[in-house]
Amino acid sequence: MYTLDTQAAKESENFSNYLTDTGKYKGVFTRAEKLVSKGKGTHGIGFTFKDVNNRTTKFDIWTTDATGKHLFGYNQLMALMTCMKLRQLTEANGIVEKYDYDQARDVKMEAPIFADLMNKPVGVVLRKTEYEKMKDGVKTGETAWRLEPFMFFEAASDFTASEILDRSATPVKLPAIIAQLEDKPLKKRTATTSATASNSNYFDDDIAF
């Protein structure tokens, strides 16, 4: 005999294990790994996000340059901490699952992480963004699409960071943002750029800094 499993019924419509569309999602971070870019020493955090339907996506937030100057990602991180009610983050070594290019698959490895950000409910607004692919720091002439974090919100209430800090009574910003949110195509293209479709979570070395 069988008993109705409503979650399994919903998951039957998920034909991909990856998130691909612009929108509002709730879930958890299964990875929040400290990053330092090899080229210029830029600091950031690499995230793996899993939504309530077990679909995943990966993105990085770059917070400070090598001199400690704040980048836009710093503001995003502060908003995320507000939405998760975290006053500080502590770095420690832990085990993460990430893509290994040599083995061409996800593997578990030790890395510096921010455990306070992991496995706790979080809301993320993701935007599908077109970008120019790069290899070894050089543009390949092709473009692809990836999901990037547009903003964060408190999963339980839909409050944004500013609404939490302002002690707002009702969450109003998130619905207004979602109503106007659209995919972000590339504005400026090189003469040799051609568009290619991509739903991959693993991207070329395309960090501009």
C-alpha cells in the first residue's frame, strides 16, 4: 500500500537538479567556503544553495579587494547576515562538496568555511545573467547564462534586510522587486562574442578582478 507523499509529488515535476530561472527561492546553503582569488587576492565566499525541492546552484560573492576595500558583495553579505540574524561570522576548517575539474565531478574536501551560514533557512532572489566566458583570463568570444544573487530575504517572513533593521510591520519590498525582476542580458559584447546556452553550475575563470 502507498500513502500520499505530497513532497514527492511536487518533485516529480522537477526535470533538472539545477536551478536555472530568475525568481524567489527558499532553502539552505550547503557550502559557504572562504575564497581568495589567485590573481589579485580578492576575498569572497563561495556558496552552494539548495532549494526546498533539492535543486541546487552555485555562486560567489566577492566582498573585499586585497587592500581591504569593500566591494558590492560586502553589502550583499551584510544583508544576508541580517536576514539570517547573524552578528558575526567565524572562519573554521570543515568539509565541503565542490567540483573538481581534474576528476570532472563533485568531491568532498577540507576547506575554510563559515559554518554559521550553512544549513539554516534562507531566502534568495536569483537573477539569470548573461556573461562573457573567459579562459586563463582571456575572453573566449562566447557568452553563457548563470544565476547570480540579486538579494536576500528572511525565509520565515519574507522581510528584506532593511525591513528587518527598520522593524517594519509588513514585508512589502520583496513582492515589488519580484514583480519587476527580469533576466539580465549582456549589454556590451566584443565583436567576436557569440551566445551559447548553459545551465552548468561550473563556470570558467570569469572573475573581472
